[in-house]
Amino acid sequence: MKKDGYKVAVVGATGAVGNMMIKVLEQRSFPVSEILLLASGRSSGRKLKFKGEDHPVQELTENSFAGVDIGLFSAGGSISAKFAPYAAQAGCVVVDNTAHFRMDPEVPLVVPEVNPEAITQYTVRNIIANPNCSTIQMLVALKPIHDAAKIKRIVVSTYQSVSGTGKDAIEEMLNQSREIAQAIQWSKDDGLDGLWSSLRNFRTMKTNVYPHRIAYECLPHIDVFLDNGYTKEEMKMVWETGKILDPAIKVSATTVRVPTFFGHSESVNVETETKLTAAQAKDLLSKAPGIRLWDDPVKNQYPLTALAAGEDFTMVGRVREDTSVENGLNMWVVSDNILKGAALNAVQIAEILIEKYI
């Protein structure tokens, strides 16, 4: 029997994604009868607002989940590895936003607009995994294309904001940007050589988060490098696409960290088994759940991170046919990585859970 309300725990409540999970639960009127905010002992006693009331943050322990119906986890892979099994054993259904369980064959990996039926597998471990943020937005955009024409191959390049790394990365980019802006005294009369000479002084800067300066720079390096030359972030897109959409799809990814605060952008090229014109693809995308088509080049209308920030949908534009292959399409995909790429996707999973399963 469906309950009137559910006890929900947010693990990692003080982090950027945890904060957003709390906001999304409130904004979407999720039927929360009691909210439990959990974090490390350092945050214990801090208060966060939910529905206008202050709620204390409690220290996460092995015994935190008695009576909890749903646990939204976003406190890091090692925390999920340790505490999600305790939550699951206590009868709590875990929706985990870390990478730890994503490729576990006993744990469903879910994007609600793409493979909601996979949620039925949650009963094996009482755990559901939230995919990587860059994978989520790409597959939301590609699901209608795959259903209509069957995708054979994807080549994707991502342009990912520093918020994907966390608050420390945002602070690092801000500090570096201020330092460079304050140090460089340049006008157009100085010529480009003057600016170039000034910037040479900032080829190396003190960094704590990234291996190189991120301010005014692009780093083709997200997560660790693997033996095959790809980064783990790139391979996540390969592995997760196979598990969520279709294991037969070939995927080649290049992931890049760029100096924007929020929102990930992606250049996506697909090759399909059957022909789809750009007009047909736009029609499919305009009707698909979770997508806003924003594609009018004459008016300079195409997705931007500023437009996607704070929005639930994934924006798609620059849809055009690939002139190098017979059945190819290109598109530009942008989404709020903290919202749809993490918190919203998790809450959407929880909504399906209470509607159909618990």
C-alpha cells in the first residue's frame, strides 16, 4: 500500500549535490514525512533548511538508517562503499550518486527518461546507482534517436564545469582568475604580444585541485589516466552507455575541464543504422521527455550553460547532419550537472520508486 509520507535520508547533505537534493525534494513536493540530514562528524550540529524549517545535520554512522525508506547518497565513493550496505540491510532503498556501484551487475544504473524499467532490479541489493553526470545528459538526448534509428557509434567531446569537481575547484578557479586579472595591465594599444608576454608569467600557478591552472584554460584531463590512454571519466561514458542504453554501441569520448562554474556541454556525433534527417531528429527531440530543443541558428539560439543553469531539462541544439558519413548526426547538448546530472536524477528515481515499488 502506498504511504502518505516517507522518511528520507540525505547522505552528504552539506555538499553541493546534497544541498541540491534537499532543494529538489522540496521543489518537487516529494512526500517527505521526515528528513534526516547526514554528513561527517565535522558538520554535526550545523543546520540546513527544508520547507522553511531548520534541520540539524547529524553524524553518519552505521546505525543511522533505522526506519528510513529512501537514502540519497552523495558523499563520495568510499562513504557509499562503507555505509550503503548498512542502509540497505536496514530496509532503506539507496540511490547512490557516486561511481562505486555503477558497474556492479547486481545494481541497476538508471536514467529515468532512458531506462526506468531497470529500477525493478533494485530488490537484489536495495541499491540503485545514479550515472555519471556527463553520461546522463548525453543519453537523455540520444534515447529518442536510438529508438528511431538505432545508434551504432558515438563520438563525444565534453566541456565540463569546475563544479563537477566540487567547492574547492570553484574556489581555486575564482582565486586564479582574480590573481591574473589583477596582475595583467593591458589595453588593445599594447598589441597581442603584450598580452601574450603577460600571460606567460602564469603558465605555472599554485594549484591544489587540478594539476594545472584552470583559469582561462582547458584541461583535457578529468579523473585519472588509465593504461589505454583514456581517462576514467572518458571510460565511464563508454561503460555506462553500454549498461544503460545498448552494449552494442561503440563509444569514443574525450572529456575536458573548462573554466565555467556550472553546467556541462557536449559535442555529440552519432552514426545510426538507418537514416535520420536533421529535421526528423529535431522533431523527435522536441517531443522527448526531459529535453528542451533550442535550435535556431538564424537567431543565434543554441544551448548555453547560462540557459541550462537551474533548469530540470537537458538542452539540445545545433542539430545537423554529418556530411562525412551517410547516416550521421551532430548535436550540442548542455545540462546543469549539479541538478539533472546528479540531484534531480536521484530524486526522479525516488519518485518512480514510491509510485511503483515501495
